[in-house]
Amino acid sequence: MAFSEFRPLDEKSLIEYIKATPALSDKLGKNLDDEDLKIKEVGDGNLNFVYIVVGQAGSLVIKQALPYIRLIGESWPITKERAYFEALALEEYRRLSPEHVPEVYHFDRIMSLIGMKYLKPPHIILRKGLVAGIEYPLLAEHMSAYMASTLYYTSLLYRTTIEHKRAVAEFCGNVELCRHTARVVFSDPYKDALAVREDNTLKLEIAELKSKFCERAQALIHGDLHTGSVMVTHESTQVIDPEFAFYGPMGFDVGAFIGNLILAFFAQDGHADDEGNDRKAYKEWILRTIEETWTLFDKKFIALWDEHKDGSGEAYLPAIYNNPELQLLVQRKFMQDLFHDTLGFGAAKMIRRIVGVAHVEDFESITDASKRAKCERQALEFAKLLLKERRKFQSVAEILSIMDFPVLMETLLKFRPLDEKSLVEYIKATPALFDRLGNSLDGLTIKEVGDGNLNFVYIVVAPAGSFVIKQALPYIRCIGESWPMTKERAYFEYRALTEHGGLSRGHVPEVYHFDHTMALIGMRYLEPPHIILRKGLIAGIEYPLLAEHISDYMANTLYHTSLLSRSTKQTKPADFCGNVVFSDPYKVSEYNRWTSPYLDDDAAAVREDNILKLEVAELKSKFCERAQALIHGDLHTGSVMVTPESTQVIDPEFAFYGPMGFDIGAFIGNLILAFYAQDGHADEANDRKTYKEWILRAIGETWSLFHKKFIALWDKHKDDAGDAYLPEIYNNPELRQLVQSAYMRDLFHDTLGFGAAKMIRRIVGVAHVEDFESIADASKRAKCERQALEFAKLLLKERRKFQSITEVVSAIQKWHG
């Protein structure tokens, strides 16, 4: 066929191509009429066109490579030269393993086209057979024979150095395919997928495997030997599609095949049904196949090595490795390293198939998304374990014992609250944490310091380092299991810490480790003299940089996560609302409490105040509906740790996209609570008047500095990508100033409203503040709380009348007076 340049073939043009190509038409019968041919396109849609062509006298398969990844399109180009390397590899593999590789009839380099033997039914893709639950009794025997022959005979164990280097050079042109594989297996999942992208230990292991994959030309490997690259019947096993073939590490091929069998194992529960097929027997067959595949491969590979030990292979020259004992040691070491490579590469391929670009039908064909996710999660967790711990396994039986032991798997995958003893074991098994302690438990101290409301918080200190462990419980700790609460809040806290940490580095502690299953975060320990700001306020300590620091934190985190800085595609709405702030204090609730009997009437007055209820309803709607920026969600004075020089924001477990004023109001509202609490902490030696003046200055400076910094960021980035006020519309300084004034006025009133709502909640709601609770005299405490409550009600109802923070500070003083 005289095509001088590449073009994709469809069924019509393929017929013309076949008729003009004797090597193909002869297989189908000479003097073909169009009606004589039946053509069906059967490519999986990922990369290539694949046509089954059946004529009266015979059949064949046509495979044509496209110059891009088919399932993505031209935006991801990929060399069509892969067809050339596939043809080379098929010829070589068929020479070495003729029973398990289909014959090539024709290759056209210009058209990137291969014509080869059609593997007729009942041949099917192995992956489809695994999904269907079909056993293949000869699979392990055949695959081990194929891998042993193709890998041994293309390695330096059999070849001379010159022969090997020439063969390597021949396949060096397939470098783009190698780069593609390196990207999708060893890079993309660790950038994009949360489950793995923050696991530093996993990243270290994957970097080592990537280097080995890119640098080690050990043998001619298939490069993509998964269960979709094998066609089977009960009597036949045929390896197809070696278009990614190159000289690389043997373990990549063996691991890819075994890793895909492991994926198939974990997928079986998703394919089990209620009609008598629980797939347990089939899972046992898969486990046997995994074990037999490696065991037979090991046996056959060593047999080939022994058979040719005096041949021309230059890896271990007989003149040097010249006695049986030494040869045995060499073989054991070689196979042990290959086993660990197999486990590592197999695990990496599994991870890629779960959180990478192209998934597997084993899972994708499970229609129930929750069931599918459970199967994938088990496979992912096992793959991570296998990748990290592969060197500890000495046999495939050890691996299967974990896979086939549900209780152990459940232990690995199931949430469990940690105490001090089990925390030590957890740390030992987690390199990202253990490394922080110098990999030693000598001198280790652990102290639980959670406030008892929600989470366990442990301070872990050793001579070589320290950190904090925070674990979320699936209920509110201070109430118990009668008030369940999602432990997924740990995930959102982790996301907020990393996001806010990137935007305000000096004021958010570094995260060292996150475990989604265990709802656990390991992070920097803020050592003394850091204390919780609330405790400092109770103690009457001034923090001269507090307003400067907290305004900087709020301005950066709120501006840069809002539509002023981001496009609409980058912001995400909240998926929950808060009852404890906007609902419970305004009704009878079993969880509400107050300083009784002193505030009984005051609490009742809140529940009967219709104007208050109208105002709080408006705020609740705004809280639930307005995805303005990524807010901390609980930015009170107990979520800030301080020294005179440092301010660190912690505990963003309630983080979500909501109204900015909720964060600013929470912080300022808690400073107002601290102000009103001071009279309860005053004594004859210290009337706290000077300290109250400092708190008022801190309130004023916090808003004023925030306002100044927020506007400065807006001005600096006015021409950037933010979608809120497009420059082509808001295109002159006067208009922009009007917009900014209106925006900040609304934000100021939101801040006052949300701050007031938070104050009310902390006086007559479920969880109170230490500022008041630490006042031992109940009548004195109630007097302070009543003043704060009355001001909060005023602020909530009249917030739109205030035009500046100075007016608010004056009102605090007046109301207090």
C-alpha cells in the first residue's frame, strides 16, 4: 500500500489497505470482495485502534498506533513509533517464547501498523475473565514460562556485554514511552492524589523505584504486562501489546503482572452477589495463582541460569564465580533483590491504577460506588504497605498470609483510637514520625493535652525531636457517642493546615504526617513558652504583636482563597451547617447550659427574643450558603498559640468555604469575651484595668490592620485571575474604591454579627470558654457573663449601625461601664 505519510484508518480505508497488502490479503483469501470481510474495532480506547478482520479463508488483527493518547486526545501527544518497538518486541518474544506470543504477519512503519494472528474465541482478555470469576488452571505455568524465558535470555546472565548494549541501543528510541510510563506510574499519583501525595515515606520509596526504572537496563521488558495484556483460554496464554517494551528492570514486568492479580483479588468482594457466589473460592484461586506464578518463575529462571552457567553471559563470569557454593549465593541474592523489586513495582502499578490516570475494569465494573471504593481502598492501603515494607518480606507466602487474613487487613485499614501505648507502636511503624525522634524511643515522653471537647491530642517529645499527634474521634468527646461527629474533620483540618500554611507560613504549624484512615495528624510541637492565647488572656499577659500577626494571617488566608484572587472553578462550597452556633442557644436543647440559677432568666430571654432570632437566621443562611473563602471555621482564642514574638493558628478541623466574617468575628468576639471576663479575675493586687485597655486596643488594631492588609492585597493583585471583579468591568480607580468600600463595610457588619453569635453560644450554648469557667465565684462569673451576653445581643441586633471598629470599642466600654 503506497501511503507516504501516516493517517488513521477507518473500516473503509482499512479494506483498501488490506487488499493492497499481500502479506495480509493472503491470510484472508485472494481476490477479496468487500463483502467477504468482517471488520470489528475492539481497542480498549486507551491508546490504539485495534481491528479484528475475518475473511472466508482466514483472520488477523490490525493494530494501529495513534500519535496521541486516545482516551485523552491530542492534548496528550505520544509517539506512534511505539508500533515499531512493539513489532520488534513481538518478534523477539516469539523467538524466545513461541507458545505464548502471537505471530506477526506484517509491519508498516509509516502507518504505525501491525498485522498479527487473531486469537480466536474462546480467547478473552485475562482481566475480563478475572472480573467474570473464571479460573485458568495453566495461567501460572504459562506466565512463569514466558517471563523466565524473555527476561533471562535478554539479560547479561545470558548475553555478552556487547550483545546486550547493542540490544539496549536498539530500543533506546522508545524513550518517550518510558517517560510516559515513568510519569503515570512514579510521578502523577504523588502530585495529584491526596491518599499518597502527602506520604513522605511513600515518596522516598517511589523515588528509588523510579530511578531504577529509568536507569537499569537489565532485560527486554514488556513494559505494560498487566492482565489486560494477556489473552487466555483454559489451555492457552498469549501475551500481547508490548508497545512499551524497552530495556529496564525485570521486576517491573513481574511486578506489573502480580500487582494486577492482587488488584483482581481485592476487586472480588465487589463482584460477589447474593445468589450463592461470594467469590471466596475464586479469591483462593487467585492467591494460589499469585504464589505459583512467582514460585514457578523463580524455579524456571534458576533452571535457565544453571543450564547456561558456563555460557557467554557476562554478568557473573565462570572464571570468577567458580564454585557451586558461590553460584548459589549469587543466585539467592539476585532472586531476593528481584523479589523485592517485583513487590515494589507491583505496588507502584497498583497505586497508579487506583489514583492515577487509567483505572482497571476490575474495579470500574463494580456499579455500586461505595462498594467499589471500599475494594479500592483496601487495595490501595495494601499497596502502600507493600511498597513501604517490601524488604521485610522473604517469600510470597508471607504476603498472601496478610492478604488472606481479613482480621489483620481490618486492623490495617480500620480506625481505632490510640492511647499512649498503642501510639508508641504507631510511631515506630511510621517513618515520617519515627525519623523525627531520631529513630529511637530512648527518653520518649508522651502527654495527652486535649481539651476534652473533641479530640485526643498528644505531645510527643524525645531527645532528638518532638511533634504533636492529634486524632479525631467519631463523636464529640465531651458528650460521648450519643452525639456522633464525623472523624473526616481530620481530613479537612489537614487540608486547611497545608493550604493556610502555604499562604501564611509564619503563623501555621508544619504538618509532618497525615493518616486518613486513622483520622490522625502529626505536626510541629509549639514548644514553651508558647501557650494557648485564651490562657494568656486569663493570666493577663499582653502580646504586643498579636494584632499584627493575626491580621496578617486572616488577610492572607481569606483574600487568597476568595474569588478576589481565584476563579470560580477554584472555590468550593461548604457541605455542612453549624447548629451549635445558630440554633441550639435559641431553643431548648439538652446540651445547652449556663451558670444556673443566676442566668436562668437571661437564657430564657435569648430563647424568647424574636428580633434576635430573625438576625441569627440571616447569619445562619449566610454561613450555610456563602462560599466566600476557605475559613478556619473555629478561630477562637483557644485555636491560637502565642509567645510575645510568635502567633500560631492551630485546629482548623472545621475548615470549609464560608463567609470571611465568621473567622474574623470569632476571633474578635472571643477577645470581647476575654475583656468581659477580666473583672472576674481581678484581685486586690491587680484590678486588670490596664489589661482591659490592652485588650480593647488589640480588638481595634486587629480589625484596622486586617482591613489595611486585605485592601493592600486587593490592590496588588487587582489585575490577576480573580473572578469577583473583572478588570475589564471594574476598570477605573474610583469604581474600584467604591467596590472596596462596599465590600469591607459588608464584611465588617458580618464580622460583628458572627462575632456576637459566637459570644452568645459560648455563654448559653453547649461549650463554654475558660475565660469565664475559670472564675470560681459563680455569682461573679454570672455577672461577667451577663454583661458579655447583653453586649452580644446589642451587637447582633444593631451591627449595621456601627461604621468603624472605634465605635464598637467605645460601645464595649460604655456597656461595661
